[in-house]
Amino acid sequence: MADRDTLIQLSNLAWDSFRESIDGLSEGLSWALVNLQPNEYLHSEGSILSQIAHVANGKIIYGSVGFRDTDVRWRELSLKIDSLWPNLDAVVGWLGESHEYWMNSWSKIENLDEPRPRFDGSLIPAWKLIAMVIQHDAYHAGQIHLQRAVLAPTSTPPPPEGDLWEKYCRDFPCW
């Protein structure tokens, strides 16, 4: 359906958009929280820092499960993010490592129509799995731009996220 070079270009474009959304971000603004409605879930507890962590861990889990025989599990990622929390520079560093891991996991595969496992155990064509992560970067870049426009910096760090990861991911086969 799609060729590898096009997917690489689209992935780089979405990655650039995501990186632009966090360029110049202060730690205080990264800690600011959106007031979520009861039972709402923004793939985080509502901070920009959480969005960055979510994107980083998503890249790892999609690459790990889809293309590397689940060499990394959600529970490991939960511990990783908590070890970096709430340091913006450390989480952004992890984001860079995660993107490199993601790109290296799939950028040389030949058969883009081959079914690949997704973190929920379903099988989907490799091109679709890759497209999901491309869209994920663009989606969260938009969220971060909006959060930056409406939130004010704070000196209070957001709560650690490990329990959220367990709450929403423990029932997946790759926990």
C-alpha cells in the first residue's frame, strides 16, 4: 500500500512537527496541568511532560512489539519514565532515544504488507502500524501546541505516571 521511503519521509515530517511543538518549552510550562473532567484520560495526567513521555513510550512499545519480538515491555517503560520524572531535559532525551529506536525497528523492512503485532495483540499490516505512529506524533504535537497556548507555567511538578501506565496497559499481552 505504501512504500518504505514515503513512510520514512512522513515519519520524519511528523517527528519534526512534534519536536517543534516542544522547542523552547520551559520545565514550568511542561509541568502545568490541564483540568481533566472526571474519568477523562488524556493519555496522561494532563501535563505536557506527560504527553512527551507518552509519545516516547509509544514509539518504544510499537517498535518493540511490532518489529522486535517484544524486547521491551510496558512495565519496563513505566519504571523508566518514573526514573526520569519530572525532569523535562531527561524526558526529552528519552524521547530522542525512543525515536531512534522506533526508526531503527522498521526502516529497513521490505514487506510492508506483512501482518505485524500491535501492543493489544491484534495483527495489522506493517505499513498501517507505521502510519499509526506517524499520526500519533502529529496528533500529540497539536495537543501540545494547544496546551502551550492555554496553560501557565507552574513550580509544582505533575505526579509520577507509573500507576497510570499500569492502570491502562497491564491487561495488554506486552505488559
